[in-house]
Amino acid sequence: MKALYILSFWLIASAFSGQETYGQSLPYKALLNSTYDKNFALVYPGQKDLINGAVLLDTREKNEFNVSHLKGAQWVGYDNFDMSTVKGIPKDQPIVVYCSIGARSQEIGKKLKQSGYSEVYNLYGGIFHWVNENNPVFRLDSIPTNQVHTYNKMWGVWLNKGEKVH
């Protein structure tokens, strides 16, 4: 049901895609605002100290992660996420979760919070906003790339920079 709502919103909002605020189109900003739980902490790409001091968890699927990810990120996935993948992370360690825009990562972040992790943040705008803000992504952790997996062609409309991979 939520997916249908987001798809409907996207179709309506795409008519306004030329209008931008703070580097984001109004429809993208509205999509993010409608996606996020207001009670779940966000971290923004500009908050480098927090991001650099946190464990980064990529909640996209393995094929998305293999195209590119944030440097040092650990893949945990979404469809088959299992808490055993994070068992070595101390419960008080800051954790930043991310996906394409932040919907899947928010759900994984909630599972982490329910399991006792105290400091979990969702990366605002996900990897799309990260790249749109001129931040680097990597493959194999040390090889910079411009490629970003866009989940599918429809979601790729939100990635304004980098090379789209479907």
C-alpha cells in the first residue's frame, strides 16, 4: 500500500520537477518528507564528523552495493536482513544506515533500535542525495566510481549526478 502511495505521489509530483530548493527538486524533497518517520533520527551528508565516526550499513540489495557504496560501508541488505550481520557492532556505537532514498534503511534502522542499538541514524536522501551533493562513492572500498545503482529506471529520476545503473 505504501509503495502505491509513493508511486502515485511520484507521478503527480513529477510535473513540478523543474522547481528546486537547496539542490533538491520540490518533488524529491516532498517524497523524502512523506517517506521518513518523524521520530527516526536523520543524518545529513554535510554532517561528516558523525558519518565518519559511525559504522555505515548499506541496506540495499547486493547487486546495488556491488555497483557502488559509501566508503567503508558494510552490506547488510534488506530483503534477507538478519541481525546476525551486525552482531559484532557494539550497541552504543553510532550507526548510519542508508539505501537509495532512505525508505528501506529506515526500516532496518528501526529493527536495530528495537534490538537495543542506541544511536542509529538514517542518511537523509540515501545514496542518491549523497551523490547529488558531490560526495564520493566507491566499489571494492578503495576504487572511486561515478556509477550508482538506481534500483530501477523509475527511481533513477531522483539521481541527478553520476552514471545511472539499473
